[in-house]
Amino acid sequence: MTADLHENRQANREFELQSGETLDDLRLGGLKIIQRKDGYRFSLDPVLLCAFTRVAAEETVVDLGSGSGIIPLLLAKRCDAARIVGVERQSAMADRSRRSVQLNGLEGRITILQGDLRQIRSLLGAESAQVVVANPPFRKLDSGRLSPRSERAQARHEVAGGLADFVAAAAYLLGTGGRCYLVYLAERLAELLDLLRQAGLEPKRLRCIHSRAGQAARMVLVESRRGGGVGLTVEAPLYVYDGEHYSAEVLRCYSGGVS
């Protein structure tokens, strides 16, 4: 598709925006995404997760709790996956995700399924994916301030499924050798690693995300493998900021470089 044709397609589809929605630039390969002004809006975490994720050509990827569709969109531009499936419980967000997929001309590679990941068996077959990715809600229901807006509440708090539900769904979807990639709170790392191992997903790579050098880790990136042998590689830390600006590595993640 030529640049002019791509621009024309985007211009022709902007009428699909509904009241309260915005059309935002992802700064990667001309990608655009539809979001609500007062709903869930993507953060840096899925961008870093996609840069951490390794996908081979012709593999099938499933994104659990897909939200606005940010992860399927980014992965479609970053890798040669044959099929990318986003599973999202909230109907309004699933609808916006589908429209974003159409806007970017990626209908042939991305499918958005509306459904509850806790009923994953009714949505997708066992061992039907080689890669599972997820940016699960970080906070327990009794932890922190619960957003009064449903989309934000379900994105940040375990309103409709906790970490164990995400791990169980990933284990169901992956066959032997399949990989699961998660971004999660550093303070809950012990819980995450324990749940992964209980589900037969052996942690293989770990990278801590720090706001700045000298500060404690805020988030972690974890790759686990279905049926993998024991042995964990702890990679160099990732620093988000260099002074008051994004670090060179974070900027590479936004431009499509792999961390």
C-alpha cells in the first residue's frame, strides 16, 4: 500500500469516530488507534512489552485482556506473526479495537474476540497459540483507589479476573515450547513467578523496568516457556528516563527497535 493510499484510507475512515473518542498516533509505522477521552488509554507498559516479546514468522499470538487493541497493533508492525488474536471482555473496547484494526488495514492479520478470558475454552482451542502476551490488571480490588470509570477500573484492578486467571488461560493456549510474555508490578514478582511455575510455565527471561538509574524497579517483564527447563536469565535493567526525557532505549521501542 502506498503512503498516499494509506493516508486516504485513514481520512475516509475517520467518520467512524463516535462521541467521546479520539484518534491517536502510535508513532510506529503510521499506526493509529481509537480511544475514549475518559476511558482506558494505553500507557508505556504495552510498548515495552511488545519490544520484549519475540515472535517468529508464521506463529499465532494471543493477547489476553486486549483492551484498546494496542498490543495486536504494535505486534503486527513489529513481527511477521501469521495471526494475532486479541481477547477482550468489554464490548465497547472490543468494538473500538476492531475499528482500529480496520483503520490500519490489518484485518487479514488481527482478529478481536469479545469474551471473558476466564472462559477461554469457549473462545479458542487448547494449544492453539505459540505465543501469549498480556498486560494484566496490577492491583487487587482492596488495593489502591478504584477508578469510578469501568474501563479504567478493569484495566488497573482485578475486577474481572486476577493474575491467576491470566496465567491459567496462557497455559491452556500454549503447547510445549510455547512462550508467555507478561508485564507486571515488580512488587508482585514473587507471586507471578510462583503462579507461572505452578501452571507449567517455566520463567526463562526477566527484565526489571526502572524509572531512572538508582531507583527501585517499578515493573518487570517476564518470558516463560511451556514445559521449559529450569534456568532464568536476568537481563540488564531498562531505564525509562534519562534526565527529564525518555531514554534512548525507550525511544527505540517506540520506533520499532527491539530491546
